[in-house]
Amino acid sequence: MKADPEIQQQQIEKLEKIAGLTTQEAKDLILQGIERKLAEDIGQSLGCGAHITKIKRMGIGPFKLEQAIELDAIHESHLRSPAL
């Protein structure tokens, strides 16, 4: 399966504009979609169906998995105040 570079660029630009993502963050999200589609295509070729049950994000942009904290460890005081 080969992705169309023009379509990928359009998707990247939409994610940057709508979601405020960086180019690398947008590319990371698109790659996850390609991985899911690849699994689906392989299953279809085998005639049995397939899907990904787990994808582990190792990082996004400058942030790495080692820097992550559990949601339960986040205290309300860590959250940003809503914009006025």
C-alpha cells in the first residue's frame, strides 16, 4: 500500500490548521492511520479480516514516552486555566 503524497500533505495541513498540531504531530497521527489500514488490507488479502488491538505511542513531537505520567497522577493544579 502506497500513500498518495498529495493527499497526505492535505491531511497534514488540515491537522495543523484545525487541531493546531505541528507538522511532525500531524505526520505521526497519519502514520497511525496507515498502520491500521495496512493491517486491514493484510487481513482482507488473507480472507480472514484483521485489525490492530493495541498501538503504543512512543512519543509525539519532542515528547517521549519516558516523560509521560499517569492520568491519575495529574492534579487539578497542573491543568491550565481556561482562556478568557
